[in-house]
Amino acid sequence: MKKLIKRTHDVTITERLYARRIVIALALALLALPGIVFADEAWGSNYGRVEWEKNVEDTAVFKLETPEAKGAVTRLFIGGLLADPARDSRSYRGYYRGYWTDDSGKNECEASLVDPLKNNTRNWGILEIAFAENPSGRWDFTARLGTCFDRYGLKIIGRALNDEGSVEQGPKDPAVRMAEEVSMAFVMRALDNLEESYVAEAGFELVVADSLGDESVNKQMFPTLEFTEFSLKRSEVEPGFPNRSQTKLEGCGAGVCTFKVEGLMHNTLFMKKIAYRIVEGKPKITAIYIIDGN
């Protein structure tokens, strides 16, 4: 009888260990599925907390719950932003396009949309988002959202949260912050949305150099960033062409912020550097240098 009880006890322990192994194996298998990958980044934004909820294949899913939404959830679907850096061909995050949806029950659009999470909604719109690495190595972002296919009207600024859930402090050097904002606005075709206080009183020079050689350089003075954006768009062959690619900020010093330009592509503009001077503790742009990868 004692042997039987002992054997029953042993079997029970074995069964429990076996069941535990099955549960662990299933959990690991779910995490390894190619369809869904979970990320753990979060940001504080001007509209509330933003969380990188998961990835559905190669589409990142960001979740935004605003206090004013009364429980409604907005999700940003960003194509090409991968949770696994090993699968991302880029060494840093840059500019992406996508769309957003929410479950508020509003019907802003004539057509309905089914998102990667299989939700059907008529409240959606296009979006674009650009990332910039902050001094802590985390990624801040600026996103612009439109309604349906209308152009962008809503701007979301996200600052990375640290492990304690606090917003990472921005760089102390105001020139770095200026360079990040100008770089983001450039790639998002939104230089006209920046503060004109960044511009020197006498205006600044826009220098566009041909990637094939410095002998082909176009220089022009502009009084404002708004006129600069207007001029760049007017020179486009068609809306959004040539492309604008984000380049990684290497640093600012001695009146120049430089960007790392690599992988030049045809019909694409790259920001190379921004020259500035400090006036009353604030950076004032004196020149912007762009490379035309034609």
C-alpha cells in the first residue's frame, strides 16, 4: 500500500512537471509565431500614453488611449517597423507611413477598413511617422494623422518612457533638439510646421548638392522655413517625388549639426548638415545642406 501511494505521488509529480513543460513550450511557440511579435516600448505624448502593442508580420501596432476618448482606443499601424532589430535591414529607425483606426463608433469615412487585427471600422486615416534617437538610446517620434485620405491635420509627439515609466529628458543642447526637429520635418514634408524662431533674422541658405559631384550645386536664400517647403514641393516632378530620406544625426558642435548619409538612392533627397549660430542661447539656422541622389 505504501509503495502504491508513493508511486501515485511520483506519477503526480511527473505529470505536473510534464504539464508545466507543455505550457512553457506552448508559450514559447506562441511568441515565436511569425505572424505576431510583442514589443515593450512606450511613450508619453501630447495625446496620452502610446504603447507598442505588438507586430502583425511586418506591421507595428501602436496603441493610444487618450483621456478624452472615454475608453475608445486608437491604433497606429506602421508598415515596415519591425520589433526584431535582427530582421530590420536599417541600422536605425527613420520615416514610415501607415494608417490609424479607432473603435469610437464614429463613421468619418465613406468606406470601411479592416485592420490587421481583423477590426472593421469606418473611422480611419493615413499617417506618417518619423523617429529620432534620444541621448539615452531610446526612440522619440513625431507622427501626423489625416482623416480618411485627407492630408495630415493632427500631430502627435511621443517621448520615450524609461523603465520607471517617466519621460526621457530631451537633450540639453538646444541645437540637437533643433536638428532633430528639422530633420523630422524635412522627411515628413512639413518644414512649414516648424517654429520660424529657428531661422536667423537674415534668413538662411538652402544648398542642394548633386551626389555625383560638388560641381553641381544649387544655392538659394530663404527668409522662412515655410517658403523653403513651398519651393521644395514646387520642384517635385509629382507629389512626393523625389523622396526624402531621413539621415541619422551624428552630433552638433562649432555651429554645425551633421548627419550620416549612407546608401544613396536615385531620386531621393538626404539632409547632410545644418549650419547655425547661437543667439541669446538659441540656435538660429544659417544654412541647410541637402544631397540630391540623382
